[in-house]
Amino acid sequence: MPWFGIINEYRNFLPVTHETPVITLHEGNTPLIKAVHFCARARLDLDLYFKFEGSNPTGSFKDRGMTLAISKAVESGAKAVICASTGNTSAAAAAYAARAGLKAIVIIPEGKIALGKLSQAIVHGAHVMQIDGNFDDALNIVKALISRYPITMVNSINPFRLEGQKTGAFEVCDQLMSVPRYHALPVGNAGNICAYWKGYKEYHTAGRTASVPVMLGFQAEGAAPIVRGKKIEQPETVATAIRIGNPASWQEALTVKEESGGRIDMVSDDEILSAYSLVASSEGIFCEPASAASLAGVIKLHKEGFFTPGDAVVCTLTGHGLKDPDTVFRVSKEPSRMAADLEVIEDVITRIV
Ligand SMILES: *Cc1c(COP(=O)(O)O)cnc(C)c1O
């Protein structure tokens, strides 16, 4: 069956009418991939799946929320949209605004945006402003602006973002043809974990599924306000997409944890990078450092004896590794250089095969 994006596919579950214009790049329908080598390599006794959101049109799950946020902005007559971003929101906002013929304004923390994401915002024609401050500063500026200008905010505080993002949970249920016991995600502003939980609950209420999963969220140690129970003024982590010190959906994430009987925990940058290179080398899946926080978290909890052998666990891999290729060289060496000489090369080959 051809796929026409999450609004067309799941419209009965979304706040749209037949008058709502559908601004889509055919996002969603991302693969749910069963782990074949990762578990043995990471010593996990689990039935593990990767929901690879890097397959979305702009390379992250933000597209699911953006198709709805931009469609609703057009329906309401908006001429421009604005967001603060650690990168992927601005890439998605810029692309969907271009598709809709709207202006996009993005405010980003200087020097902390992966180059792939910045180039997306620019190539799609957004007005990009880099501020001398962090994501939380950027978000405060955006909040102040929207009260004074006729611009629609498309950060995850915009409720349509989370409505769109909840379709990730629908797809997991449809693809697995059941509900996983656990669902693990990285946590930055904590919008996505809330969106997935909403999706799982709605599918259950609609009688599509027999249960809901336990939700597991993972922050980076240097940016773990929810775990530590206090705002972090200067969040730091290699996982720039979750480098957030004051999450927009902080309280809501705690509610998800309570309702689902889950956990919000943290993982170190070393644990993140090791999971990031392991999933790439063992499964052929290249995700962002932030995405690997979900895997690193599952490995950590497994070591603590949290799971029962064979538990079905889905990890959302939130974005594509190509957005941030520089990080590869923090965990792997650059290829060695050698003479264009058959004998020299053969000498190496015989050591490989
Ligand atoms: C936005 C983003 C996150 C964090 O999602 P939240 O909804 O802010 O918790 C994680 N990974 C990637 C790749 C992202 O773009």
C-alpha cells in the first residue's frame, strides 16, 4: 500500500478535519528493525527492536510532529512559524514551512548545532539566528516573541507536535502486531516520551491493543535535570539533541513514568558513544548520539537486572547519524593512508580475511 504520511494514515486519531490542508513529505512508516547481533555483542538477553526514525524525510522523528504543526498553522492562516532548536526541530520546521510556502524563523544556540542540521535549516530557506546562549535561552526568547507577533510557535509546547509524534507508537503496535513490554527513548525536552505514551494509551482505549508498555526515558548525565530534580544551568553532553537543562515537558514526563510504572534515568557520554558505535557496527544502523541514549539506557538497566530474560523492548532511534558525522571520529580513527601499491594493500587484506 502506498504511504501518504501520518495525517492521511492516522487521521481518525488526529485533530484534523477534511478542511485541514495536509502539508506532508510522506513522513512516518519508518522501519521497526529486529536486532540480530546487538544483543550478543552487548550481552543483552532481550527481544530487542529499533524504531529507526532516521528514515523520516528530514532524518528525525521531528517530521511527525511538524507535518501536523505546519498543517494546522496553514489552516489557521499563519504566515510564519518560529522555533528554538537544538537542530532537528529547525531542520523539520524549515522543510515543512518550505513545502507549505510559509516563512520559517529559527533561533539556535551558537556552535552547538550539528552541521548537518544547520545546513538543512539554511538550504530550506529558513531565517536562521544563532544566539550566544543555550537552547533554554533560545526557547525563552521565542516565548517572548510569540506573545507580540503573529507567528506560530512550532516547538513541542505546540500541542499539535506531540499529537503528530504519537503516531510513532501506533506504528510500533501495527508493525509488531502486539505491544512491547518496554519502550525506551532519549529524553531532552521530554515531548517525545509523552507523545509515545499518549499514542499507546489511545490505541489501547480504541481496542487496537491489549496492553500498554512500560516507558523508559534516558537523559545524558551532563543534562539530566529530571533525574537530578533540578534545572541544569549549563547542560553539557556529546548528544546535542538532548542537551537541555530545563525540559518543556518535565512534569508531564514524570506523569508518564508514574502511569506506566517506568523509569527516567541517565547515561554517561561514554555509554552513549559506545552504544552508538555498537549499533552502527553490529547492525548497520547509523543513528545520532542522542538516539543511542535509549540503547545505552537499556544496557545499563539490563546490567542492574531490571529486565526478565526475553522481554520485548523497543528503542526509538530518534535521528540519523549522518546529521552529525563528526562524532564518528570521536569513537573511531580516520582511515590510514598508504601507497597506491598492490603489495602494500594485499599485505593488509591478508590480515583481514
Ligand atoms: C528532539 C530530539 C530528541 C529529544 O526529544 P524530546 O522530545 O525533546 O525529549 C532526541 N533525539 C533527537 C535526535 C532529537 O532530534
